[in-house]
Amino acid sequence: MAKRILITGAAGFLGSHLCDRFIKEGYYVIGMDNLITGNLKNIEHLFGKENFEFSHHDVTKFIHVPGTLDYILHFASPASPIDYLKIPIQTLKVGSVGTWHCLGLALEKNARILIASTSEIYGDPLVHPQNEEYYGNVSSIGPRGVYDEAKRFMESITMAYHRFHGLQTRIARIFNTYGPRMRLNDGRVIPAFIGQALRGEDLTVFGDGLQTRSFCFVDDQIEGIYRLLLSDYPEPVNIGNPEEITIKDFAEEIIKLTGTHQKIVYRDLPKDDPLQRQPDISRAREILNWEPKVSRSQGMKITYDYFKSLSKEELKKSEHKDFSLHNKK
């Protein structure tokens, strides 16, 4: 009999790829999403499959899933600045109340649960690269605090359920991830740059462009999450690509990749935007025998081809929205 797994945030970027992976591995997948930021288009290819069902539900409401459950992946959450600055209360609720409901369901079903935390719990780090022992440098009251603190609470309550109830828990600290199914207008670096290039606009870089990011291709990220779920390790594990690049250099890579001739224009750096982001993945290498395999050039080619395949209507929809909330202080 197939093992049953609930994936919240199933119609989102990572959630939809996780649905694909676990169906491929022979699981019965229950995808749950309230579609505030998710898109049914990401999982419509799964409708009609006998080992997939979709539940249109908000995890901040009580969760009922009939039958047994072996695993839960809690990926329901706005994940981009555009989203969590627009719906800050919902962002806080899904990380707190939503996580509580998922943990309660896991306890009821005796299921193992993995939660999607984030590199944002490190804030604007004073330690570089960031390892799991670092507590972070986070503003709880800044505009990004609604996301950062939601994820920090998510980790705290998850470990409380692990220690108090003996629940099997896993925590993935996810660093910048990219690939097909990202939204062009979600405000993150890669879709923002590619969207601007495809529309023939100059590429917008915030600050001096010397801040760094480390980008992990989605296939590598999904493999890391899969291995972590099936591991015996309950504490946080960084899942990301340690290859670091400045935003300015990355913008130049995008111009070269797209064959366009846009300029790079500079704007003020948003409040609390981290200046460095690079994972220390020593723990993932040791415990999961995992590290990224896909180079940035390979992954970006696949991602660019995906965005090029979008309709003109979808491309136009993203126009002038990439950075609208980034400039709010």
C-alpha cells in the first residue's frame, strides 16, 4: 500500500515540485493550498492521477484529513517580499497558527513532519557563511519581520512538539532557490531580472550591487528536502547552494544569458535587506550525503527557457510590479 503524504502550499513553486517528486516515488499525495499565492496551473498536470488529490483549504483553519498519513510537508507560506509585504497578517498566521495545526495533525496521525524554514531566519547575518548554529541578526519589527519571525516561531514550536511530544520532526532551512514555475512578478531576484530582460527594460539593482546571494536550482533543492524527510535528524539543516555571487555580477550574467543589451540601474537598498547570503552546507553533506549538482549556468538556461515559453499576457502581467514594494521603507 502506498504511503500517504500531505503537502501544504502544493500549488506553489516548491510545493508543486515536491508533489511531482513524491508521486514519482510512488506516494499517495494530498496537495493542500488556499491559492492566495499558489497557482493551480503548477499542478494541473496531476489532476486525474489516481495517487493525487487536491484540497482547497487554508491551514490557518482546522485541518481534517481522512484516513492515515505517514508524512506531512508544511510549505504553505508567502515566500517573496511582494507577497509577505502585501499580506503581512496572513504571513504571520500561516507560520504560527498554520504550523500549529499541521503539528497537531502530525501528532494525531503519528506522522513525520518536515517544515519549510528559510535562510531569512539569519536576517542580515554577522557570520559568513551561515551555519545552523548561528542565531541570526533579525529585526522583529522591521517590514521583513513578518516573514522572518513567522519562520523563527515555526522552528520553535516544531522543536517544542519534538521535545515534549516526541513527534518526528524535520526542519529545512531553505536558501534562495530558482527554476521553472517561479512567478515573474514575485519580487525575487531571478524572475525580476529575467522579466525585465524579456520586456526590454533596464535591470534594477538595489544598493551598490555588491550584496551577495547563493542560488540553488530547484531539482537540487527538492533532492535535499527529500533526503532530509527520510533522515533521522530532527534539528535544522541548511539546504542551498554555497556558490556565492554579487547581485551586480549576476545581473551581468542575465544580460549575457538573454542576449539583450539593457543597462543596470541602481536604486536604494530596501530596509533590512541582507548584504550577504551563503549557506554552510557541511551538515547536509555529512548527514544527508547531499550537495548541489546543477551548475548555475545549466539551471539558469532551463529557467530562462521556461520564462520565454510564457504567453505575452503572462509577461505583460508582471510589468512594473517586480519592485513596487521593495522601495517601501
